[in-house]
Amino acid sequence: MRFLFVHGTGVRRERHDRLFALVRERLTDRFHGAAVESCYWGDRFGATLGAGGRSVPGMRPAPRSAPDAVDAETAEWALLLADPLCELRVLAEVGRPGPGDHDGGHGADAAHADEDAGHDDGFAMPGVQAAGPRVLALLEALPPAPPRTGDELGALLHGTGLVAGFAAALDSTADSAEAARAAARATDEPQARELATALARAVTATALATAAVTDEADCTAAERDRLVELLTTRLGGDGRVPGARVAAVLGRLALRVTTQPLLDARRGSLTVGATPVLGDILRYQSRGHELRDFLHTRITAAPGPTVLIGHSLGGIALVDLLTLAAARGEAVPGAELLVTVGSQAPFLHELGALAALEPGAKLPYGFPRWLNVYDRHDVLSYLAEPVFPGDARVTDHEIRSRQPFPACHSAYWKQHSLYERIEQAVTEAEIG
């Protein structure tokens, strides 16, 4: 009897050698005299960037310079989509007296300090600030469902698919503590116009964020900006001019903490790092026959029963190979037991993405016993038994490594329970 180990996606020589040494040690401890071999395919059939990554924008980034207006705007909206009320929160806090600002104040500053004194919530005394509350009242008075025709705002909301979430976006923004605090601090007309812009952007961002979850909207940047402009105008502001105080606080922060600038700056290195993992999968989907032929040659190279152990993509390739052979009536000689570990083969079968099986089709006669090992925390592992109901050849076995993803996708190989279950499956298959 022998074991043939087939590694998964993204594995290259150094990683393979460490992993296989562990698997071979654990298997030989349980199966004395058994041959334990590896089928390393990463260098030969794995993905590489054949043109050196020249297809990737930013692979060779230009010298660093100040971000242009488009980059800054993109970062600002990324921040707004993550936290639609962030600009209102800034307006609610800017100019707020600090702990020592009440001492020694002069002129207007002292007057404002006196107004704020004794008010822990930061609100001014009633009747002092009328500009901000007026803007907030205009927001609350906006119709929740503008008509599709005869109104540019309504036409834009319907045309972008944002109309479904618009009423909720209005309510959540208008009812927020951030809006109330920002309105209370808008003491003059310039600040009221700035508040109008922040409210309009908050409503728009909330509607966009809601639509992104359900994938119901199709809104361009130009349409988004026009929506903000129309809303701001109805609130008495100027949508073409973002708030200076908000920009001063959040402008640089957006460029630092949002993911888009990071992705732009590191797209080249991220692509290089992801190529072995994602590239191997894509390459297999288009040229999987090369790997399957290689596996067939290795399996049939030695006589006697063979236990095939495939991790991740290795398991997919083995399922495809055995299914194709069995469907042709040419079962792979020696393949007595298949063990897939952290494999996506059952999921791909549901999608209709396995090479030889139509969605819902049964495993063909001649397919060997199949032990499918998964960890419920491993999002790249799937159940096989429910996908092939009633097939006595198929058995699922759960491993609990207590590791989160992605560590759990590689944690199987040090679990004693994995090798115990393989030993049980070998006994049940009467492989000697």
C-alpha cells in the first residue's frame, strides 16, 4: 500500500517540502511499511506572471507625489460609505471649547465660551443659533419618495436605484445625534451652508452603503455628485463647495485609513503575492487537463492499492480525474481511496464547475470511496455527503483545529484526529 499526497493552491517548493515532511512522518508512524510519496506540481503547473506583471496598473509605481484630486475624493467617499455620519461628527465637535478655553477668554471667543459653559452636551442656549436648526428642519421636510418624473432629484434617485433606501437614509440622518449637534453649532450662514453639504453627503452615503449590501444600485460618481448638489441646494447650501472645516480634519485621514489609497499604492505587490493562490485556481480551470494527466501518470507509476490525499485544489483535481476516468469506464488503476482535505470540490459541483459532473449528477460507477475532511471555520472547505445524498462511498469528517481562517485551512496536518480517521477509512476499505 502507498499514499500519494497532492498539495493545494499557492504551494511552492519550500512550503511543500515542510508540509510533506510532516504528512509523511504522521502517516509512516501509523502505517508501517507503507510508501508515502508526494506529487509536487507547483513549479510545473502553478501560475506565474508570464509577462512580469506588465498587465497590472501600478506594478511599477511612479515616484511618490501628492495625491491628486480624484484620489482624495475617492478616499473621502470610501470613508463616508464606511461611516456616513463622520462629517457631521466633525461639525459637531469643531470649535468646541477645550477644558482650559473658558479661562482668560477675550471678546467673541469669551462670549461663546460663556454660552457653552454649563452645557455638558455642547449645545448652545435656545434661540442663539437659528441657522443650523433651520437647515435640519429643511432636511426633515424633504419628501421620502420623490416622483420619477417632473423632478430631477426623483428622476436621479429612480435612475440610480437609490430610491428604495432614500427614505430610510433621510430618517437615519435627520434623527441622528450627530445631525442635531452639528445643527446646534451652525451659528451663521457660512456654517449653515457647510452643514447643508454635510447632511446631503451623509444621506447620499447612507443610501449608497445600503444599496451596496443588496447590490441594487448602479450609480456613477457624476450621478452621486449631482445627487449631493441637488440635496444641498434644497437645504440652502452649495453642493459644489465641500466644507472647509470637514476637509481640514478628514481629508488627510481619509487618505491614510481607507483601503483604496492602500490598494492603489500596493496593487503591484498585492498582485504578486496573490498570484500563486488565485492564479493556480484560474490556471487549473482553463488548463486542468495538464495537471490531471500528470496525476494519472504518478498514480499508475507503481502497482498496488493507493490512497490519494488531496488538499484544497489538489482535492479538486483528484475528484475531476477520478470522475472523468470512471465516466469513461476506465477507473484509475490502484486508486482505492480518496481523501480530500479542506477541498472545494463539493461546492464546485453545486456550481456546475467540475470537469465531468453536471449539477445534480451522481458520482459514476467506478469512483472509489471518498473521505472528505472539513473544518467549519475553514471557509474553503465544504461538505460532500449532502451534495451526493445516499452515496455510501462518500463520508464527511469534521476536524476542529480551533484556529480561525485562514490558519485553519492549513491546520489539518498537525491534527491527530485526521490521521486516526484516515486509518479508519483504510480499514473500512480493506486496503492492505
